[in-house]
Amino acid sequence: MASARKTLLTGSLTFVAGLALWLFGLDEEIFIVTPSKVGVVLMVLGGLEILYGVLKTVRDDA
């Protein structure tokens, strides 16, 4: 169960970091990348990790 909680925590932190980059990085451009686009990618990865954590939680209960 601890592994599933860890996965949920890291997924939610990744999602929140991506959300912050997406919200506050719209007007910025750093060398090659745009923070808002990196934020969208981080939100997608964080969401997938959250779903994986939920899957691990459900499978541990069964």
C-alpha cells in the first residue's frame, strides 16, 4: 500500500508542478522550450502516474 501512496503523491506533485508552469509560464520563453508546453507535458505525465497509483491501490485491495 505504501508504494501506491508514493505513486499517487509523486503523480499529484508532478501534475501540480505542470499546472503551475502552464498557468504562469504563458508569456515566457527560455532558450528553446516554452514553460507552458512543458507544463502540459508534466500534467499529462502526472495524470498518468495518478491513474497508475489508483490502479495499484485497486489491485492491492482485490
